[in-house]
Amino acid sequence: MVRYNFTKIDRKSTLEEIGKEKALLMLSDMLLIRHFEQRGEQSYQMGKVWGFYHSYIGQEAIQTGAVYALGRDHTLWATTYRCHALALLLGMTVEEGMCELYGKANGNAKGRGGSMHMYTSTMAGGSGIVGAQWPLGVGLAFSIKYKKEKDKVAVVFGGDGAVMMGTYPESLNLACLHKLPLIIVIENNQFSMGTHLERGVAHPPLGENTAKAFGLTSYTIDGMDLISSWAVFQAAKKDALTQEKPVIIETVGHRFRGHSISDAALYRSKEELKRVMELDPIPIFLQECIDKGWITEEEYKDCDTKKREKVQAAMKFADESPWPDIGTLEEGVFAP
């Protein structure tokens, strides 16, 4: 069994630093992501979403903590094909997102990208190729340094399986050589596409050991813990800027679904999945907010209902939205 050295934080003081207003906004956004993913999956089963669908359910605390810690407008972001949550956190509307899933003209990428390719003004899109996001993150960090944009960093997310791709060490090497302000996030859900970490990785833990190889600072956190996520992303940004080199964060968590919606996840027993779902980051953080007196059960239920209704309305909007006009097929194409 892999032993992880989780970064220690002062939970009480960190929660105080986050404060009521930000805490409730983060809780609200995690709820929105959860409902979006649930309805997206439902739409896929109804035949309204095509291609692949990679759900972020269970991992909401990671990117929610990151965006609220770093700010969505003063950071550049790159991620995997599991991209719906980050796009929502960075300003994509629910209507844009649902229309993109449906392949409609009102979609985030005008219906051309689908589930795996969503964008915002600071997010360079979901990447459909395993490991392709690592060099993209390096490029974003290089642009920050080239333009001399102070106090700004780039963040790139990748799964545990993507660390095994050759683009990962190549990207680390380039980022170190050029002293780039880059935060590399390994979202370790422990099963890659379906092979457990202990059967697919010769020398874990991933973040700690690759950081040692390149002489970098690393953090390891419980990916189901929003408070740790928020605290560590703040610390990582400070390190990346002051040390003038990349920082690695490994988040150890669990997805509640298979790799994609077509994955029955038979590699995980029902008992194991039940245990994992007891670690759901939403009710855990909710209870901490209730204990602080920041929200009541009734207020939470009302928020939950509103988020569900918002996503349901977006499904109706997507249903009624037009298909892309075939005359626009070559728009945005940069090569003949």
C-alpha cells in the first residue's frame, strides 16, 4: 500500500481565513458542478450527448479550492478531458456548458468541442489526449514570464495515468530550465483509466518522487478535503513565485464514477465504492460550515434545489437551441 505524507495544515485557522462568504460560495459551486455532472450523465443516457463523457463527481473539492485560492482571472489554466468543472468555476455558464454537451450552436465551443473540449478566457481548454496538457501548461507559464506578468501563475491538471506519459518529465524539465511560474497538479484518483496505481506505477508516490528528481517543492493533500485544497494552492503559488520554479501538488482522492460513462468500473467492488462515497467532499464541508453557524440544513436544501433547477432549465434550453449551421463548418479552422 502506498504511504502518502499529507501536508499538514491548521484547519481551524484556515477555515477562519476562508471566511463565511467564500466558504458558502465554494459550497454552492461544488453543488452546481455535482448537479451539472449528474444531468449531463442523464442526458448521455438519453442519447442527447455523444462521444465520451468524463464525470468529475467526487473530485469537486480539488479544482474548487484551487480556483478560489488563486483567483480565476489572474491565473492561466489547462486541464484534461474531465473539464466541465473547471470551465464552470472559471465562468462558463450552465447554459453554455449544456449546449456544448448537446452539440448545439449556443455551446461553449459552438457545439464543436463537446464534452472534452470546453474553454474560458483563462482556460486553454480540455485536452482530449492523455498527457497533452502538460506541455500546454508549460507554454502558458512561459507566456506569463515572457510578458513579465507579475504575481501570476499557470496551473495544469493531469491524472495519475498521465504522469506515465513521456510529456510529463519533458514538461517538468523545460519548466525547470526556464524557471517558470507553474503549478503542476496530479489528480490521483488511484485508478487511472482502470488500473490501480500499485499495478501501474513502479515507484509511487507520484508527486513527492518526481519532485525529488527535479529538485522541486511538492505537496500531497487529501483530494476530498476542500480546506486542504484551498490552503495548499495558496502556499504553492507563493512557492512558485518566490522560488522561480515549478511546484507539484498531488491530490489523492476518488472519483465516484468510472473513467468515462461507458466504464462499468468492475475493478472496484461495491463495498469499496460505498466506503469511498462516504468521503464525499460536499457533505463533509457542509458539516464544517454548519458547525461554524454559517448555514443551516434548511438553507443548504434550498441552495441545492436552486442549483438542481438551474441545471434542469439549462437542459431545456439546450434541447430548444439550434444546431450549428453547416455553412460555419470551416470557421476557426487554422489549417487547410
